[in-house]
Amino acid sequence: MKKLSLKSALLGAVFTTATLFSLAAQAETPPNVLVVAQSIDDAVSFDPAEGFELTTVQSFNSLYQRLVQPGREDATKIEPALAASWEPGSDGKSLTLTLAYAKFASGNPVRPEDVIFSFTRAVKLNKTPAFILNELGWTDKTVDSAITKVDDTHVKLTWTADVGPAFALAILTAPIASIVDEKTVAEHVANDDFGNGWLKSNSAGSGVFKIATYTPHEALVLEANTNAKEQPKLESVIIRNVPDAGARRLLIEQGDADIARGLGADQIDALKQKSGVKVLAVPSARSDYLLINSKANETLGNPAFWEAARYLVDYDGIANNLLRGQSQVHQAFLPAGFPGAVTDNPFKLDVEKAKTILADAGIKTPVTVQFPVFNDQPYLSIAQSLQSTFAQAGINLEIQPGVASDIYTKAREGKYEFTLRYWLPDYFDAHSNASAFAVNKDNSANTVARQAGWVIPEITTETLAAVKEQDATKRAVLYKALQEKLQKSSPYVFILQGSDQVVLSDKVKNYAQGLNADQVYYDRVEK
């Protein structure tokens, strides 16, 4: 009865703080429920047209399907999903896709109309990830005619951008390309918002799970979608918000959680010695970098400040001593493993050189810089290391810990000076990162460059030329040149490439996670 009562409470989503932490006394999770302990404070929206944070992106494979998907074992290979097959057009700028039979969680069948609705709403909403679909030339003025129904099982996509079908398919693997249930969403439209307000905390997909409840900063509860073509092994997945990494360690160690993410190096080392748990090391395409708001003031807009900042980071100390294998030094915007990635790391901690650069540029010190940072590890520890080394050159970083979702919002609005961020590719193609860091012609695109206040029409032109290049070898050369240019001078300081360490209970079987952020798979997990 005790176990049944606990399960009922979990599935009923009675998530007061007292309820959540009373679970610690149980020391056992229900057999058909997976309990995950991590921070979910970054979550802004579970609408795939808007969600662009780690927590939301990691959920989309469970909640939605796309027309095509990256391979689980090899993300460079594109596999069928809602589209059973596809045929490129002879014009090189179209695809006709054959839909497989599938149902949404509501029981409604997936139709060409849902595909049309999903893409047009994502473009017209124009939320943060919309720039991904914009790469095909889809805008609020063109998208209506770009996607058409051929018949009840076929849909045709066309685009005006000078890119080929292979790149278009890569775009279609991004989370923003998730297909939503038009009929269900239409019931929740308010003030012409395409149902965005409702989808922030609900789901309308054909994935193996659906959102049962979501309580911001407390928990996300997923339950099995009984209409999914392939049924998950578990009834529910509960992702609990546990902001403190030490508390996550305690939960996984005591058996009150089945999976724990975001643990520090000390906690990982300690758990490796414990029975009943195992540590899964997963290569990641995550890039950790410093983002400088070049429009915040004259000092931060000076390229000499950007250059000096590159010599005020203790790269080796952070990677080897602080993180101890959780990340590696990487100083370019393309992660290792992507074609054309630059793996040279030309910068080292050199305080005297940084001082000289600042003095030669007439930048007076001491200077105080506001430094909002995610209130989570390892970001706070990295921030403290940066605070120490920057102070040696007279730059006082004023650390301001905050909820990740708030920091994202401030950065997108340009209301920050200097911050530590991470970036994860949206699809397995070099342009996914290049379009974020090296595109901002006139501040009209939702890119990282725009958040940095860095207007770069010439570099934007070079980036767009690279994505158009069809020869793989020539294309890699173009991306290499772009990385080296931004590595030398830009309002970004690329520091690390991540390696995710996930702690699992010995009871957990068949958990899978891939190189890209969205490649988190709960569908085959058993306990």
C-alpha cells in the first residue's frame, strides 16, 4: 500500500516542496515510473516553436515526432519518422514526403494539414528558434505557399534559399520542426497566438509520451501516450527540479531518483565508488562560452576588451582541475566531431599580456562588469574561476547568480553586460552553429550575434556562402576560415566542449543519449 500511495501521489503530480522531498524517506521509486533529478529552472516553454533551452529541448523527442530524425547511433544519418519516405524534386529546391500512418496523443491522425500548420505557425510566431526554418527562405510572407498538400498522404515542401535537399532534411531534424496536432491546438488559441500560451505547459504531439502536468521550477510529469505507434516501456517519467547538485547526488545515492544529471566532478568521483549506481559518459556537442554585450558600453564594445578576455581564462585549470574530465578545452564555435571543426586552441591564461592589450587600447582599469550566471553547477564554479583571473587584470566580474530562464530572457533582450552561456547544435550540420554566431546583417535575425549587439554584414555574407556550397571539402574549408576569424576577434570567448556524465541506478536499462542535446531517449527505458 505504501508503494501504491507513493505512485499515486507522483502520477497525480501533487508537487509541493514538502511532497517532493518527503520522497527521500521512501528510498525506492515506483517500478513503472522513472524519476529524474536535475535542474529544470531554464525551462521557458514546451512549445516546440519556442522552447530553446536544455530542459525543453531534451523533452521534445519524448513528446513529438518530426518528419525525419537524426540516427540514434549516428546523428549524421537521417532516418524516417513521420515521413516514411521522401523524394527530392528535380529543381533541387523541393521535397515530396510520404506520411506514415500515425496518431497524436489526442487520437487524431497525423495529416498533411498538421505538417502545414506546424511549420507555418512556427515561422509566424517568430520565437527564438524560428531562424532555423528561416534558413530555407521561409518567412511570414512566403511560408503559406512553401508547404502544400499533395493528397491525404503526401506533402510537398519548397524553399527559395540557395541550399539543396540534403541541407533541408537536416533542418527538418531540428526540434522546431516537430509536428503538432492542429485540431487540438486550435481549441486553445487565444488572441491569435497559434495556441502558444497553452503549449508552453502542455503538449499536442505524437511522441511516446505526453505532458501530464508541468509546475514551473518544481516538476515535469510525462505519461505514456496510449495512441503512439510504439509504446514506451514505462508508464511515466517524472523530471524533478532539484537545483542543488548535492541534493541530486543524495537522491540517486539513496535510490530516490533513477537518473541524476548535472553533478559536479567531486560528486561524480564519489559515486563511482558506490554500489547500486553507474556513471554514463556521453560525448556532447555542447559549447561553453562567454558572451559579451558589445552595445552595453564603450569598454565592452572595444575589440581590445574581447582580445584581452581571451587571455584571462584559465582554460586548463577549469577543464582539468575544476571539471576533471567533464569538459575539454575547445576554442572554436564548431564542436569537435563536426566536419570542418577547428581543434587548435591558441589561447592560454596570460594576465600580463591581457594587461598590455587593455593599456594599449586606452581601456582604464579597474572596471566593474555585471556577470549574471546560472545558479547551478558547473557554471557557478567556472564563474568563480573567471572572477579570480579577470580581477588580476583589474576587471571585477560582479557575479549575479540567477534562474537560467531569467538570464536567457535578459540576454535575448540585450539587458546584460557579460555572461557565461552554453550552445548546442539544433541539427547535425556546421551551419547550425555558424548561423547563430556568424549571422547578423542588420539585427533582424534571432541569433547569438544579435544578442551580442554585433552587426556583421560581411561575415554574414561569408556564412551564407558557406551553407550554399555543395562540395563537402570546399564547405569545410569555408567553415574553418569562419571559425578562425571569430576565434581571433568576436564578442565571444569559446572555452569548453562538454562531455555529459549521467548517473543511473543499476535498475535502469536501455537509457540512450546522443551527441546533440535533443537526443535524449526514454522510450525504451526499463527498470
